[in-house]
Amino acid sequence: MTRKSGKKKPGPKGPHNAKVRGRRLQLRRVKFVRAYVAGAGGVTGNARAAALAAGLATTENSAGVRGHLMLRDPVVVEMIERRMLAIGSTKERFLEELGRVAFLTANQIHEVEQAFLKGRVEELDDATQSIVSGAEVTHDRLGVVRVKVHTHDKLAAMALLAKMNGWVGLRVEVTGRNGGPIENVLFVLPAPTRRVVDVTAKRLETP
């Protein structure tokens, strides 16, 4: 008499399993896009934060990887563009909002602090309001009110703005003949001062 093993054999990898995996992937895409385009403060436009908010990762490092992979998915890119249009966020508006965060100043932060202290937050202009992700108002024992302003990530906004404008990612490598060192460089100056300048580079000889 043979005993039956309690372990279940894995099911066949057929069309049904492929459909299940496809649905799960699409669900992850939808959650990520929803958080990336219209998430809470500090999440919108931040791939790492969007991956965490969508439940795609549990750590900052893994979230960075997941977010990066999502933005390289052409389906996700198309979904982001469609959702931005659906909520009235054109590319120009998106770049404008990124620019506000990327070029925020200390004076703006001071204006926000004063607005919270005086209860006049609604008087802040749109550009200044855009940089704020949150604020903490506390009172000490002497009754002094302190305001701590949280802003969106300036460096992350600058990096994303540079990527969207194509300012990064370009690498140009210049070599001489057959990949060797450059020996002669010709500079052609524009008219009317056009002339040819021959610059001879010195070779570095190793001892």
C-alpha cells in the first residue's frame, strides 16, 4: 500500500494561468497609475512613493525598483497620459507643477510659515501652495506657536523635469581613428571670421 503525498503538484502552465497573471499585472498597473497621477501629497509624480502607496513594495529600495520598472512599461506610460488628460492635467500643466516644486525658494517657505501663523493660508498664490506637502503646527508650554512646513522633494522634481525635457541621458563619446586617441582637431569658425585652427594634441607616453 502506497501513501499519497500531502503536497499538491503545481498546476499546468496553461492559458488560464497566463490570464490570471495578466489580470494581476493589470491590477498593479492601475493601482500604480492612480497613485502616481492623483495620489496624496508627496506621492504624485514620485514613482517610489507611488509604488509604496499601491502596495507593490514594502521597502524604500524595492519600491524604487518597482517604480522604475513601472515607468518603463509602455502600457503604464499610456495609462498615465490618458489619466492626466482625463483629470485635465495636460503635459504643459504637469511640467508647470513640476517647475514650481523644482524651483521653490526659502522665501516661499517663509511665506507659508507666516500664512499658517496668521491663519491666512488661502491668501497664498497657487505657485506657493503647490510646493507644500503638509505642515505641523505646535504650541509649547509658553504658548509659542511653531510651524514646520513640509515641501515636496525639490531634487526629485528637478530630476523628473530634466527627464521629461530630455536634458539627461545623452552620452557622447569622441575618439580618434579606430578608437584611438585624438591627434588633430579642426575648429571651423563661422563667417566672417571663418578660418581653420589646427590643434595638435600631445600623446601621453607611459613609462
